[in-house]
Amino acid sequence: MPIKGPGKEMQRRMAALAAVACTIGFSAVVVRLLWMQVYQYDYYNTKANSLQTRDTILQPKRGTIYDSNMTELAVSASTERVEIYPNMFLSSDNTNTKVLKIPVEEQQERVAQLLSDVLGVDYNTALQKAQMTDKHGLSIAFGVEKEVADQLRAKMTEAKKAYDEDTKRIRANDGQGTYSDEAFIYSGILGFVDDYRRYYPMGSFASQVIGFMNESENPTGQSGIELQYESELAGSSGRVVRAANSAGGNLPVEAEQYVPAQDGNSIVLTIDSTIQEMLEKQLETALADNPQARGGVSGIVMDVKTGDILALAELPDFDPNTPRIINNEQQIATMKSDLVETLTEKGMDTNNLPSDEWFKSGGVNNLSESIANNEEYISILDDLRVTALNDMWKIKPVTDMYEPGSVFKLLTVASAYEEQAVGSNSTFFCGGSLRVDSETVINCHKRGGHGQQTLTQALMNSCNVAMMQIVSQLGADSFYEYFDAFGLLNRTGIDLPGERDSIEGIDMHTLESLQKTKSTLMTASFGQRFKVSPIQMLSTVCAIVDDGKLKTPHVVKEILNADGTVKQSIETEVKRQVISADTSAYMREAMEKVVSEGTGQNAYVAGYRIGGKTATSELSLPGTPTEDQRFTASFIGVAPMDDPQIAVLVIISDLPYEATHGGGAIAAPVVGRVMNDVLPYIGVEPVYDETEADRREVSTPRIIDMTKDEAAAAAESAGLTYRFLGEGDTVSDQVPSAGQKVPVDSQMIIYLGDRTKTTEPVTVPNLVGRAPEEVEAVLKNNNLYLRRTGVASSKYNWQTTAIKQNPAAGTKVSVGTVIEVEFSNTEGVNDR
């Protein structure tokens, strides 16, 4: 029986249904296209661009930081940045083959391992980025050296070759086949972009001033000049936008948009590397000599007339190339002590401490499993390390406040002299203490008292009682006005980060407190119970000695454009005239007396007119038990006093009572050494007077082959004495050798006939702790010569001892070698 087809009615119904279906389908497509092209346009446009273009950021070359003599302190060297393109991994979605021998997941793992092996990046971080397949370009490593990048490029070249050969084979086989193991990466997965890496060629040199950079795709300055002048140094990024083909390759350059990077400007500092090196060397010695200084040591050298900072250093310091490494043993010991204290307070185990490597470098990998899994312990460690690093990075002479102590007496005297409340002929009696009200008696550091003394002698003696009498005559209102006039209520404006205003009522006394409480006014007169920053105090002293002109200190000399031309020169800024030139002249004379005859004797440098003021401030409150008392020792020196050129501040911080902690005893010698190095370097010639004959040096003449009489005459002409050894009339040998510098009046040994000096080396004796006359005798007995430094010979007293020698004890030297010995007084230099 034949099968009947659909009837006409059925056909009409089927046609109607087909029409409805087509209409619905077409409408759905229209709606979908409308949704994608109108309402979701931005989303799909961005997604398409991410697949069809490569947008590469071009990093600018960061500007160089130079010292005042154009020595490079921070430079940017050409390196490369490695990027990964996760959306370009081989898969059935972006190749013509449906069969892959290596799954995408394994490709990603292999690439992550390759990046870890060659670049040293964290494997998990690399894998995480490789798996972000919706991303096109992600930075995986910064500052990669060219040699390292070349290793990666070589592996990629091999993979690209294998990939191209496999692709050619698969296409020839109608898209059938698999990619080989060698082709698991290719040129579309990893890319290289020109980059720069910051280097600090002199390591920890001036590290707090220079600062350091963070490690990121767009590194920025984190401290010091790197932070302060970020906008000048950074430059501006450029970019290259390239169109990419379906295989991930670049289209011709016609499809490329290029915006060049603008390199950063360079900074020229006022810091002189030679002076900075001199300061750092002496601070290292000071820290070694005072290992109990829990707050470290710091120093500043400033040009008195311009406000230029010639050197600034803080120890412990750090290497800006590895800024998160802590190498200082004392700092690590403090961290351990602080950790134990915190753990004890929280009732936690103090025997389970991190490894020494953690204290140095940090990192969870340097912790035991029990610590790493203890969230509370990790939180404590994080806080501890952040505190230690910030303390190491910050510029304490600028950022930190300290009690200035007796150096503040300079301001007290200058203010009162300017207001004519006292004069050079004023006298003051010190009986060892002063009752300031019915309940309060304030002692002088010399409990027996200084007796009757002039204004200059009061400064020389650093007399607290005299200062209290002086400020009483000046009055609280005027005293406070000079606080303000010398800039102690505001920032100095130095061009370094972290400086803050003094907080009235916390750091600095208020006018009301000085007026209301007499004991507050009295203690303020000698620099106790309030705080200023070291840079504020040094700026004040520079104003006092430079005809009263207060200047803005600065560390930047010039800003250079990227092409090396000068964009801006930083000129000296005189804020105001605080005291008169006459008052300044008196203060210079008085400050010179402090060093030549007073508490600053240990800052003496032969041939130079040094002035200054000692200080010892108490960190602990009155009534604190002796064993818990802490002190800061400091000294500010200025030279030469007839025409001041430089001022030097040295601070030795946070010393215990049992350690030597007087500014005159331990800080003044450091300033003297800095002056001894710096003054000849800046062209200040020594001028000796008759009291300094033993400090002048002469060159020994060459007398070998002379007659006995000729040799005697030559020695006398050079300012030397002599003695003969041997028989005959012809000189056969001499000690010291010709041309050697020795103190005037030193005795030459003249050998005659067959007699010659011994070739056996001499062992340098230990001279530290010995009196001057004993040192001289010991060296003479060993046929060695003495070069004296430190306190003037005319100021030797029963407590004068040798505190340093060079060469060190035990060193083997030749007969006739000059041994430099530094002498210091402990009597007559107390300043509290």
C-alpha cells in the first residue's frame, strides 16, 4: 500500500512552524549581537584587544645620583624584564591539531620550572601566573641580567625551532599530528622587554642619605634621596602596542604604536664622598670603642656658610643593594633581646627562637615548622623585623629627636648676650647646686661647685648653675622667642624625608610651661627635659657662629636634565638674622675657649683653631636607679674659629651608666679626628704656635755618606737632635730614613763607619692606657718615634692617658717607625 505524503494542510503548518522557528532563531541572534555589540561592547572590545594586541610598557632609565664631585652613588644599568603570556599556551583552542602530546597543565608546570631554574623566581608564583590563561602579558622577573636572559632565550630558540618544524609537519598532514616535547614553549609564551636595575656601586656608603628602591614592576624610591626626589628621578614610562597574528607573532611594524619612555633627571648631592668616607671611618671607630651604645652613632658635617651637608652618616647602616639584610651583630642581639622580652610578657616559650639566618635575612624558610605554623609567633616576628628595618633605614639625625644636653647652653648664652641680659664681664657663682623653689634643688655636674666665674668660664666649665642664673635674667618669654627664632619649633626644611615638627608639650616646652614652672625653665637652660633633632641643633650652632644667619640645610646641589644640562641649582637660603655679628663674634671666642681650656679639650687638633661644646644628656627620668640610667654623649665642633668653614656633630646614643658616657670624654675625640682629616682636605692650612712645638713635624734629611760634622749640621738645620753610634767620620746609616715625617726635636740616630741599623723588626708595644711620659719612654727604648694627637700637651693632667695607637700593639715594624698615639683627658671634661 503506497505511503501518502503530508497533505496541504500539514505542509502549511510545517511551513508556518519553520517560519516561526527561523524568526525566533534570527531574533535571538539579533538580540545576542545587540547585547554583545552595544551593551557588552567594552567588555568584548577589551577581550579582543587582549588577544589581538601586545601592549608593552617601556621603563625609563632612572636618573643617576652623584656626589658633589660627580662620583656615581646610584646608577641604573640596562637589564631586561621577562614577561609571560598565559593565553598563548598550546591547546586545541589555538592550534589546528586536536591531539596534543603535552597537556596545557604540564606545559605550564614546565615553563614555571624553567623560570625558576633560570631566573630564580619562586616556582609557585611562576605557576600561578602561567595558569592565568585569561591574561595576555604578566611580568615575571625584573632586572634580569643580559647573560641570564640569554640563557632563557637560547632555550626558547630551540623550542621555537621545534615548534615551527612540528607546525609545518602537522599542516602538511591536514592538521593531524602532535607537537614534540621540545616544542612545549615557543616565542609567544615568554617575552623580553628592555629594563633597568638600580645599583649602588659603593655599597653601604651614605646609605641612609641615598636610600633604596623597592622590588616591583614599577619600582619606586623607598627612603632617602630615592624617595624625596622620586618625581625627578623616575622619568615617565613609554609603551609599544603591537598587533599580533593568530600564532602569537607580531604583525609588521606598520601596525605598531610607539611612545618612547622619558628618562629621569639626575641629582647632584652636596655630599663629598671623601668627607663622607672620613666621617664614616671615624664613626665606625666610635661604635667599636663604645659597643654598649644601644642607639648607635651618628654624625653630620655641614658647611657653616652655605648650609650644604658635606657628610651625613648613621651606624648601623645597610647596603641599598640588599636593603633587607641585617648584618650588624649588635642590632641582631637587640632584636633577640626584644623578642625574648615580648615572648616572656605573653607567656610563650623563649627557648624556641628563630635561626640566626632569620634575624639576618627574614623569610619563613628560615623558621622551624613549629614557629612557621604559629600565627601569633609569626605576627610578633613580623612586627620585630619591620621595626628593626625601619630603624636601620631612617635618617636619625633628621627624623629622630634627642635631648641636646649641654650643647644647648650655646643658645642660652647667645640669647642672653644678644638681649644684653648678660655681658662678657658678667660673673656667676656656683656652689654646686641652686635652689629654684621651696621644693626643688638642681645640682651642677660638679657637686663641689665652680666658684666665681665669668660668662666665658661658665661655658668652658659647662656650669649648670650659671646657666640657670643666666636664663633667670633673660626671662621665659625672651628665652622662648629664641627657641622660635633659631628654628627649633619648626622643621629645618632639609630636603630629606621623615623630618617632622617638634610637638609642643611632648618634644618641646610650651611658653606656658616655661612661665608656669620655674624648674622647667631652669632645666631647659642646660638642654634637659625637651627634645630637638640633631639637624636642628647643628643648624642653630651654625647660625650662632656665622654672624647670626640661620640657613636651610640641604643635601642636593643640582638637578640635572636627562641630557646632563642643569635644570635647577639649589642656592643658599638664609631664613633670618637671629643674633648680631657682635654676639656671634663673642660666641666664637667663647667656644674656642671651651676646646682650648674647657670641657672640649679632647677635640683639640694641633695647628687649628677649633671651637665647640660638649653635651651629655640623660635619657632616664630623675630618680631612676643608677643601674637603669641611660645617656647620650655628643659634641658639636666648629673650625677654624677665626673664619668658620665646617661644623661637625657626633652623637653616641643610649649608653648605660656603667659605660663611659660623657660627651667630652667620648664624642669630642671623634669630632677632633674628623676635623684632623677634613680641614687639610678642604684647604685649611695648620698654623702652629709656640705651645704646639711637639706637634709640628719635619722631614728627616738624607745624611748617608756625609761626614760626621755635616750630618750633625743637617740634623740641627732640620730641627732634630741626634746621637752617634759607631766609630769613624763617615755616616753609614740613619734612623729615621730620609724623607720620613717626624715630630720636631725628635732624636736622629746617626751610624758611623761599619755600624748600621738592625734589620730585625720591632714589635710595637701596647701603649693604650699609659701616661704620656711613659709612652714616650717605652717608644724611645724601642727606637720608635712618637707622633702625638688628641688633647694638647699643655693640658696633660694626672688622668691623661693614651686611648689609641697606630700601628696596633703586636705589629712588626722597622726601627725608626713613627707610632701615632692619641691622648685623652678624663679630668676636666665633665659636662653634665
